Amino acid sequence: MSETPLALTVNGEPVRCSASTTASLLEVIRDQLALTSAKRGCDQGACGACTVLVDGKRINACLALAHSHAGRRIETLEGLARGGLNPLQAAFVAHDALQCGYCTPGQIMSACGLLSEGGTLDRATIAERMSGNLCRCGAYSNIVDAIAEVASV
Amino acid sequence: MSLEPFDYYRAKGLADAVSRLTRPGALAIAGGTDVLPLWRVGGVTFDCAVDLSHLDEAAVRAEPERLVMGALARLNDVAGDSHVRERWPLIAQALDATASPQIRNLATVGGNLLQRTRCSYFRSADLPCNRRQPGSGCGARDGVHRMAAIFGTSAHCIATHASDLAVALVALEAALAIVGPDGERCIPVVQLWMLPGERPHVETVLRPGEVIRSIIVPAAPPSTCRYRKVRDRASFEFAVTSVAVALSIKDGCITQARLAAGGVGTVPWRLRSSELALLGQRANPQTFQAAARLAGDGAAPLRDNVFKVELLRRTVEQSLEEAYA
């Protein structure tokens, strides 16, 4: 597989790396850039553990071809956490919104995207719009509590 | 399993894309949400991914007489468009019921219509599937086929088409603008997909190098509509059955009725018998029940998906009631 140069903006910093033409954005973020908050759960868009923001919108990094996203602005949990806990992170801690924690970075990035999408939120809407993120420990109820607190609903 | 590598080419414009896609081994990619997972399991191989996602054909334009969606518009960009939500709510409802928010931010409307079936035989490289490997047989027919089609099947394939958007577009009698090496043509959306017949691997009428440029939806007279999707879980799942209803009602009388169903056909399935039973009748529960009873006309269910016939009837009845409520 041929490696070709790839330029991205990741967590506000311009980065240049070399990536296979077949690499997913997730592979580049984890393996080239050593940002490991985004997880490879299912690698087929079903679990949401790889959720990152691209130009402010949440996507599954495992489904995104890396070179297709050259020049885009990528945000991962590492960027969100700069300068102390983000309010969503603090709320996840306060509400025990995790057990094993594997899905948590994806949950928080997804929630971050959700909160920027606008519209009226209630618990049912939050649950529906977080359906792209699985939690095999079953912390769903607490996850919704955490997001609801930050959304002030 | 070792994966077959591919090159990456970012198309510089529509003409450039068409030119690149006429080369052997080229495959169009846009959001990538279907192609990439399929490539990983050996379900599709290609030499060069021609990336269409940066083309200009991504705008959503509401005109007095029609809606024009660029094929590269992302599902969420269409679903979130205020004109779409107000004037073509059937499309918004179908998209809201599609996949997850993360996927809707990546996937394009053109790619959604061209997505490959979710049949697990198609997506398992070591199982027989005439669609993936012509002549290898249909493993689903005598195997696991609870989710398989009851309409439009053949001895060679019983896989469903999985798109929700397609079902809504069929009910709205949308059209597709297609660009290829020989110029541009326009077809009714329902003509995009081919019944499996003896050649299930030939899935659409697109010729080599052709791409969908835009989806055109007439400004509908339908005065009421509803997309109802029945799934094995409440969200983020493909349809077991789904129904798109578009009705025009004048003075309590149904003057136009269009119904299409998903999860039940090898292609998005128009429910003509139910439509005829509605036309000219009073809009009331008795009429809806009578129309729903005909929804299974022509069905050819198998051992484990026979339940879909009754489920479809009930989905039709419920969607009619909800549309009229």
C-alpha cells in the first residue's frame, strides 16, 4: 500500500504525516499521531467508540478515509481536555457515566457534537441522538444524566 | 485476511470524476461509510478509490416547483434543511430514521441510494452469495433469511435494499440526474435499481463511468405523509419493514395515494394494490384497513420471513393512520 503525505489540523495544531491510501482517519489519529482516546471498537461504524469531530461535526473516524479528510479540522478528546476537564467530562465523572471507560471518549465527543447541533433536547431526544454510541457496561442512564446536566435539561 | 490495496484519487470536478471512473478497477467513494467496511471484509475490491466528496454537487436547493439535492449532500445536511423539513417532511423523517448521527454526517444521499445490501451472506467473504460472487449460490435462501426480502426475489438472490431515503423518494416519485461519458440523462428514481433475476450482481442501471449528479423531488401535492420504520431496536438499525405514505386528501376523500415499502423488497417496493384501494375513498380507518390488507399482494415469503407479510400490513395501516392523524 502506498504511503502518501497527509496534512490535517488536529486539536488546533497543523500536523503533517504519511499515511497509506487505504488508511482510515482513526488509524492515522491513533497510529501516526499517537492520539489514542478514539478507540477501535467495531471498525465498522456500529459502536461509536471512534467518534471525533470533523469541522465541528461528529463522525465515525473508522468509516472515514484519511486522505479524503486532508485539510480538515479534527478534534479528539485530547483537545477537549486541554486546560482541565471539559464540562462534559466533569459531568461524566459526577454522574458515574462509565464503568470500564472504553467507550467514554467516543461518548463524550459524540455528546459534544450533539450539544452543538441545536434543537430542543429532553432525555428521550438525548438517548435517540446518542444511539450511535454503544456502552457494553450499560451506563446509558447515567450517560444521559450527564449530558442532560450540561444541556441544562 | 490480507486486504487488497487501492490508490486514492481526489476528483477535481464532475467531468474529471466521470473520466476517472471509466477506467477499469475504479470505484466511486464519497462518505465511505459503506465502501470502507465492505472493503475490509473482502466484499468489494478495486484498484483506485475516486473520491467524489469534494465536488460541488452537494447543495440542497428548494425551488418553487422542486427540491434539488446534490448527490454529495450529507444526510444530515438534507435532514437539517429547514425547507426540506417544512415542504418534504417525508424525506426528513426517513433520514432521521437512518443509521446514527455520526454516519449521517458522513454519508451522502447519492451513496445512500447506491449502498449495497446488508444481507450477511453478501458481507461474509467465505459464504456463498451470487451478488458478491456470481455463480456461488444464494446461502440465504435455505439459510438465515429472517431479514430477507419477500418481494422481487429470484432463485438467485433474496437480499433487501436497505435504504430508507430510497423508499421515501419512490413514494415522492423523485428523479435522478445522471452524468456519464455519453452526457447527462434523467430517470425516475424507481428505475435505478434492477431486480436480481438471474444476474443479482448487476444492481443498478448505472453504466461504467456514470455517477448520480442530483436527486430531484417534485413539489408535492401530497397533503400529508409519514415514514414509519419498524426495527429490532428503537434506533440505529436497518428496517425489518418500513413504509412511506404520501396522501392527498380533499374534502375527506383521497385524491392521490403513493405508498412504498422498505425492508421487504430486493429493491424499494411500491405498494400499488394498496394505493388503488385508497384512491377515491373516504380517508377513515376502514379504508386504511382495507388498503393495508392488500399490502402483501405478490409476496413470496420464505420459512423465516413469512412474518413480514403481516408486519408489513400492520406497518401500512399504522403509517396511514399516523399520516392522517
